[in-house]
Amino acid sequence: MDKVLGNISGLRSAQLKSLGNLYRRRLAPGTVTTPELARNLSELSFEIRREISVLIDRRGRVLSVSVADAKAAELPSVRRGDERLSGFHLLHTHPKGGGLSKNDLSALFLNRLDAVAAIEVREGGLPGNVQLAHLTPPGTVGEEEDWRLYPPKSPAEMEDFDLAGQVRALEEEIARASRVREAAPDRERALLVQIDQGEVDAEERLAELSELARTAGAEVVYKELVARKHLKAGTLVGAGKLEELTSRAYHLDARTLVFGQELGAAQARDIEAATGLKVIDRTQLILDIFALHAQGVESRLQVELAQLRYMKPRLLGAGARLSRIGASGGSAAGGAIGTRGPGETKLELDRRRINDRLAFLEAQLGEVSVRREERRKNRSRNDVPVVSIVGYTNAGKSTLLNAFTHASDEPRKVLAENKLFATLRPTSRQGYLEGAGPVVFTDTVGFIRDLPADLTRAFRATLEEIGDADLLLHVVDASAPDADARYAAVRRILDDLGLGEMPEVVALNKADMAEKDHLEREQLRMGGVAISAAQGQGLPWLRSVLADTLQRQALAGAEAAEQARQERARMKAELERPTSNLRLSAGQYPHD
């Protein structure tokens, strides 16, 4: 191969031929450069007044020649594991002098090159000193964060540098870090990014994203709130910030990058290509938690339905070219040029399978909804009031249900953990309130701000069951700094479901962990009852409030029923009055 890459416009054929001859150069394995190659590159760079980059593999062969700087140099597509570097180093010239630039070091890090070296071009095309840098092992704490810079050396001195030995040592360190990571596969190390576009609760959103990641089983090693008034179309935060995040991930030995914003399919691909990390967004994280905690048949069906709906528009084929194949309906003879092919592509097959599975899941959930409706009718016939416990996720709803129904032991005990979305399956338990009698308490799925649309659709049947309750018990985590924002988020979801007008009692849970001033403010704002479900504080008062509210509702219902009965009796009496007593005005009947 003697093709010269990069910006070759305006170069003479003799210059291009000289550049192409660089492919014939051979170096000893593990050598950065030789005095002859350094002089040849300097003379050519001085002549054309442009930077020249050559890529050299570990056997000393020149793989590519580019008229470009280190960042723009065209590199071959090489598949490498986490324990290896790229297998080649970049040698290039600096016609204007100076050491390694930021672009040089970025190219070294992002492409995981064995090394990057810059030759200073002096007057007349003579080579000056050579400056070299290579990566440092993950977790290294030193003067340079991502790389080690060596003092400038002459080309003759640089020829004696043992690059092969340095690369072996570096890859051994990387492999050692990888083995440590594989020894603890359940704790995936992750970086979190929440973009602040001026929201007042941006910090709380980042804290919530951290809690979501912890619940999903990740170890959060770094989190950052990035202020951006306007988002970048492809990468949200820009190339510079992605380089910085990639650097942190390398040294913190993290492999996952989590964004608090929902990413489009193209955005996720662009960010993965730029960082080399696994990229997921908040919606994927919530879906993963739901899948992790789904226990019952209905919960599993709902979670799978939500996951497939999220996945369907993000299916990847081999680009627009393959999506056109088979436009002739599978006939190789028909169709326009460029559209003839065997029929359905792999992408189309995947979409069809997902559509079939979606139809099956929706039918299954329809049957489950019918059975749920029958259970609701049975409860209604028994004339037992129902209290639905709603609230933000991890507010303590399940703990409160256990406390109200004295379900401290299996099998009546409901799972209650300090995790988000620990309970997905609605659970009903019968309890007793003095003054109101037997009551059915129903624990529901926890809410969260900006609940993903796919999850809302999948769990709509479950959420709408709240509407059959006689009373809502809204549990709020009083110890949360953004308790009012969480309360408002739950109210918005209830309004979206058409349940905003239902009677409600607010319980300010975890009052034992809340600051006194904060708790008093929330009590004034929401009119709630301060309790601690875990410690049993305030529960008698909450029971009394619930019983009084149910009694008032029952009384109001009885009065409404009596009024309706009286109205029906009046209408019946009106209809039974003799017609002779009715005075008909003249002209009421039509003339013959």
C-alpha cells in the first residue's frame, strides 16, 4: 500500500511519490524512530509546510501515511480487548516546532495507541528533538493524569528507547486491573452525568440517578452535573466533555456511562463511538430495575412489554443500504436499481418478531386485567372500604402496609427494602381501623418524576386500579430535601390518570430522620401527618385520621344515597298522579 491519506490537495506528483515511499521504511521491532526516518519526515514536512503522520506497528512496518496532525490521521479499524492497546504507535512532525499538543495526547488516549511521538522540524528541514508519550496504567496517580511524557531526546537517543518493553509492562498493568474487575462482576463501575439546563432540582435529579444506579447493582465511582443551556445534537455535552469523561473512566476503571437524560438511538451510538464505553440512559436504568424486581406473572409481562416498546425504535440494521434490500418483495428480477434483494432483512425480521411478541403480551395482560376486575367486583360486593397507598418510590409504602396490617412474618409480610422500585406487584392486605371497621390496604407501584412513557403505558392497568379505592394514602418521604417536588410529581401522575380529585390523606414518613424545621414546613405545606413507619411513631394518629375520613365519606355517601332515594320517590309519585288533574292549555293537542 502506497496511498497517501489526508490533505494532499496542491501537492506535486514528486512530493506524493516521496510520501508514498515512506511505506517502504522498516524499523526494528519496538523502535520509536530512527535518525534516517526522522530526517526524511522533517525534510518532507518542511517542503510541503504541513504535518505528516506515519503509523507504525510493533513489527516496525509503516501501516499508513497521512498529511495530517495526530488527531486527524487516519487509523485502521482494529478490534482490541480491554487488556490490550492498539498495537501501533504514531510518529508525526511539527513544522512549527513545539512539543506534544493537546490533540496529540487526545489521539493517544482515545485510540489507545502504544505511543505518540512528535519530531520538531527546524529551519532547512533538519530534525530537532523528539518528544514521546504513552499511556499510564489505570488508577495511576502522578503528575500526568492519562499519559507519561518523556523529556525531549534527539532522534539517535530515541532510537534506543525500549518502546516494546514499556508496552508490555503497561498491558500487564491493564490486564491486572481487568482481572480485579472480573473478580467482582456484580459491581459494575459507572460514571453518571446529569445535564443541568437551569432546573431548580438538578442536584436532586443527579442524586436520584445515583440511587437508581445503586439499585440496579452499579458502583458509582464518579458523578457530575454538567451545565448546558443548549444540548449538542449528537453528543449532548460536546466532544471535549466526552474526552474528559473517557479519561476519568479509564483511570477509575469504569466501563459504563449513565446519562440522566433519555438518549436517542443515534445519540447513544455517537457517544459510545467517541468514548468506547457502554452508554445507557435513565429510562434503560429504570427498565433494568423493573426487570430485576419483577416477581409476579403480571409484573414480568408488564416489564417485558415496556422493554420491547423501548427497544423497537432502537433496533440497528446495517444502515440505510440494507434497509432498501428486498423492496421488490423478494424477487431478484423486480424492483428498482439498488433495491433488489432476497426479501426481509434481519432488521425487518427482528421488528416483526417484536411486533408479534407485543401483540401476545398485550393479550396476556388483557386476560390478567379481566381477572383483576373480578377481584375488584368481589371487594365491592363485600362493601369493605379500600385505601390505596401511593407515593414516590422508596417513600416507605410497603413498610407502612406491614405496620398497618401487622404483617411482620411470612407469608403476609410485603417486601420492604431501602431501594427504588423494590415493590412492583400491587399487594392487598386486610386491616382494621377503629371506627371504620375492616379496611383493605393496597400497596401500589412507586412513582418517580418523569416516569418513562413506555412504563406508564405498560403499567396503566395496574395504576388505574387506584381509581377503585375509596381513599388515597399518599406517603411522602419527609427526610428528602426535595419532598415537595416528589409530592408534586406524584400528583401530576395522578392527574394524568384522571385520579386527581380523589380524597387523600398525606403521611409524612421518615419523620424521625427529617430536620425539625423542614418537617414543620412540609406539614404546613401539605397538611400531612408526621409518622415513622419503621419506628411506629405517629401511626395511632394516622389511623385516627384515616378512620375519620372514611366515616365522613360514608356519611356523605349515605346522605347522597338518601337524597337520590327521595328524588326517585318524588319522580315516581309525579308519574303516578291522575291525568284528570292535569290542566291542558288550549292548543296543546294538534287539530284534526
